[in-house]
Amino acid sequence: MWNILPQKEKQSFASVLKEIWLTPTAERARKRAYEVIDTDSKRFPKAVHCLENGLEDSLTFYMFPKLDARKISSSNMMERLNREIRRRISVVGIFPNEESYVRLVSTYLMEYTEDWSVSGAYLSQQSIEATLRMAA
């Protein structure tokens, strides 16, 4: 979508989009999205069309009332994991073969999984169970 906006407008439009997904309820988010669609449809027709087409899909995280919507609407956890893997790879520099690369990344992922499973989990077991019951 970013190639359909003028460079000088990207940051302001991104902040408007963030307002949509950071609202506390789906109804308010939908209302804010329709306000953006009405006000910016003439200025940014392609971007608004993209927003209209993907709006309902992007608001699905509001269907999980027991979970913290900010946790499941964000990819911060994955970004942090990928950043840590890149950091460890750059320390080594050049790998002698593909197997050593896979071994390093796999070892870190196993360590990360173990730490995550025994520490205070990102999402509590109760909230996961409630969500599964709701989905069933």
C-alpha cells in the first residue's frame, strides 16, 4: 500500500491507521475507519480502497475479548525473535556450511521455546482455554 501514497503523506496516514487499530472496541474502530474512508477517499483513492477491502480482516482480533488485543494485533514478539536470530548470526559472521547455520538457529529457537513455556506466558492458559471454548 505504501507505494500508492505520496512520500510526504505516509507518516501522517500511518498514524491515522494506527488510531483505528488501537481503539478499545471493534465498533469504535469500524466507525473511525469509515471516517477515514469518507475524509480521504478523494485524496488517496487507492489507499482507501485497500483499507475498505481489508478492514474486516484486520479487525478480527477484536473477536477475542479475553485476550489483550494489543498483544495479538502486534507482531512485536516475532520481530524481537527475528532480531535476536540476526544478532546471533552476525556474531558468527561466515558459516562453514548450511548445517551449522541451521544448528545455531534451531538451538536458539529451542532455548527460546523453553524459556517462553516456563516463564510468565505471553497469553495466560486461562485466556487461551476461554478462547478455544468460544471458538468451538
